[in-house]
Amino acid sequence: MQGQEGSFTIIKDGNIASAKGFQAGGLHCGLRKKKLDLGWFYSDVPAQAAGVYTTNIFQAAPLKVTQESVAAAQQLQGVVVNSAIANACTGEQGLQDAYDMRKLFAETIGVEEHLAAVASTGVIGDLLPMDKLSKGISQIADGNHLGADKFETAILTTDTKEKGIAVELEIDGQKITIGGAAKGSGMIHPNMATMLSFITTDAHVEASHLSGALKAITNQSFNMITVDGDTSTNDMVLVLANGRAGNQSLTPHHSEWQVFFEALTFVCEYLAKEIARDGEGATRLVEVQVQGASSDDAAAKIAKSIISSNLVKTAIHGADANWGRIVTAIGYSGESLDPDQVSVYLGEILVVENGVPHVFDEDKAKEYLLEEEIIIHAQVGNGDGSSVAWGCDLSYEYVRINASYRT
């Protein structure tokens, strides 16, 4: 992929290791039958770090350990990730295993323990086979396992494809790169879920400003996707900035802060949409645009209500222009609005105008709903509030995958 997006350029085949000073890799250590199941990336120098974590009360052991690492000095130098087993709801033994995983990884890449972070994804309730994991971590130094593509593959669970991107921009006359990778396919819902996203940059930006940017961007990207309405125990977004680009320290007062913010936003939104596109059993990416709300927050709640509706999602899967399900989801969003000011479009096809049906060509609507990317646009009033959310259709295949997830 290569292209121009405003003040930055998308790097062809860009990935999490595109930024200066970063490496990534993956290997098979035996947690899965054949597929790669252990991935890692690290910087050659300590990096400023920020994270956002799942809102589920049952936070998995790796999250607790990683949050502890980030809190120690707002720095990280490397992250190790296993798939297949979530190490969630595993008690004191699971927590000790997460600490041991961090310690082994830190020793292997030669950094202080608090500069290492861990993440896990997979089946809840199983303990990690630490003998296999330890053996796998010990092989990280083997150059045969290097490659961002291997990292992207190793962190997958029910995903059908790898998810990675990188962009280039210029700040203070220096080339800056932002790269990222993600996994996520099921148990995805606004306010984080079963997804892991890791972002790297060689920009010089302090952790406090990085954290503020990440939280703001997460609210309009990762927190605006849904696949099935479930919120999981594990997952997180981490950003590491190692400063190797040599720019002046970025703050919101820097003249080119907005350039950096927009590029970071693009990377996060791209990864979020790829997760939604790759929802378990999904055949379509659905984008919900809401305008005219009383505020951006109100618009976001309405957009989430529409994209989270199983009835809307199944109608999309069946290519049924059942607009009644959309207005129903708008109505139970909890936001105050005038139904007589609500209009709904499927792509460019107007189906509801000012709260009442608008005559439209059912065949053309069906044809549109069979496309791979669907846009639902809702005009809900005359306010200035707007928001966008992403999701997917809900298919028979989703039921098949989740009926036998552990077996």
C-alpha cells in the first residue's frame, strides 16, 4: 500500500518495524498446533510509552504486569505477545507466569525488567505452559525468526488476515515514521475488547503528551468499533516512541503537533477498521456516520447504538434494506432528539426522510448492501455533533466459529 493522506505518506508494505530502531519477529513455540504463536518487537533504545486498556473488570494477568511496567517510568523497550492462551482468570499462578514471562523476555533482549511488557490472547481460564513459552522466548535472538510479518501472524487468534501499516511524515525537517500492527476478530466492542494493537514511532515525544494523544485518538478509533457486543478481559493499545528521528520534542504547543496527531490518528483508525473488517464470519465492513447531533458525544452514542444492533447487522448480512431497525437503534440510544428531524441513507440511497419512509428502489438498495463496504448515514437534527463508528455484518459463520472456539 502506498499513497498520500494529507501531510503524511502511507509506506508500501509498512509495518511495526518501519520506524528507526525497531525490530519485530515471531515463531512457533507449541502453544498452537502449527501456527506461529509467540511474537515480539523491541527498540534499540528505551522508548516513551503510553497505553489504553480494556474496561472489563476481569483484567487478565498480562495487563496488570504491563500496566505496572508502563507506570514505573513511562518507558518500554520491548513487548512480547503470545496467542492461543489468554492467561485470564488464572489467579496467583497466572500472575506469576506473566511476571516470569516478562523477566525471561527482558533478560533475552538485554533490558531492565520494567522496560518489558507482556500481552496474551486466546482461551480464558487456561494456564500458560511455561516450559514451551520459556523455550520459545530463548529463541528470540535467532535472526531466522525476525520479520514484522511473522509478528503480525504470531499474535492472531481467529483472525483471517494480518493487520499492519506505517506512514511517513516530516517534522522539524526530519523524517518521522509511525507503524503499527493489530489483532482482533471477535469479542470486539466499543471501549476496548479482544484486540491488541501496538504502535511504534521514532518521533521524540514525551510520555505524558503521547498518553494524552492516545486516549483522545482511541476514543475516535478503537473505541468506535464493534463486532459482537462483547468486551473481553485482555487487550490493550500500546504506543512506543523512541525519539530516533531526532526531531524537537513534540508537545501540543509545537507548531507541527497537529501533523503528528493526524498521522497517529490515521494509523489507529486504519487498524481499527481492519479489525472490524475482519470480524469473525464477517462479509462486509459497515461504517455508520452520524451528523446533526447535539454534541460529538451524543453522535458517538447514536453511532455505537446503530453499529452494535444485531438486528441491523443481520439485515446487512441478508442485504435487506430494513431501515426500521436503524431508526429503532437510534431511538434507544438514550440521546434526546426529534424523530421528525431524522433522515437515514444507505450509501446515497435515502430511505427515511424527516422520520417517515422515503420511496426508494429496493433492488438498488439490495445491490448496494451486497457490496463489501457499506455506509449508513444518519442525519439526526441540526446540531454540530458528528461521529463515525465501524463494525461488520453478523453471519451464520460467526455462530459456527464461536460455537466451537475451544474445540
